[in-house]
Amino acid sequence: MSVEVIARLEQLVDRLLSERAELLRQNRALALERDRLVNDRSRVSNELGELLARLDRLEGRGA
């Protein structure tokens, strides 16, 4: 292989490694955001369940 081809391959490898590192960073950020949203959904679901249970009890008392 010529020196020129090797240099181009090295540049390509460097670029691909940089892109991979950026994609991994983005993936970690998205995973953290996903986990936060799942936790929020769970919390809201639990709070809604508690509110519905309270409403059921109030309706039972008022009937």
C-alpha cells in the first residue's frame, strides 16, 4: 500500500472513532433521559392510582 492510502485510511479510522465516541455519548444521554421519563411515568401512575382510590372511597361514603 502506498503511504497516501495508509494516511487516508488512518484519517478514516480517526473519523469513525470520533463519530463512534459521539454516538456513545448521545446514547448515554438518551438512556438517562429515558430512565428519567420512565421514573416520572411510574410516579405519576402511582399518584393517579392513589387519587382514584381516594375518589372511590369518597364516592362510597357519599352514596
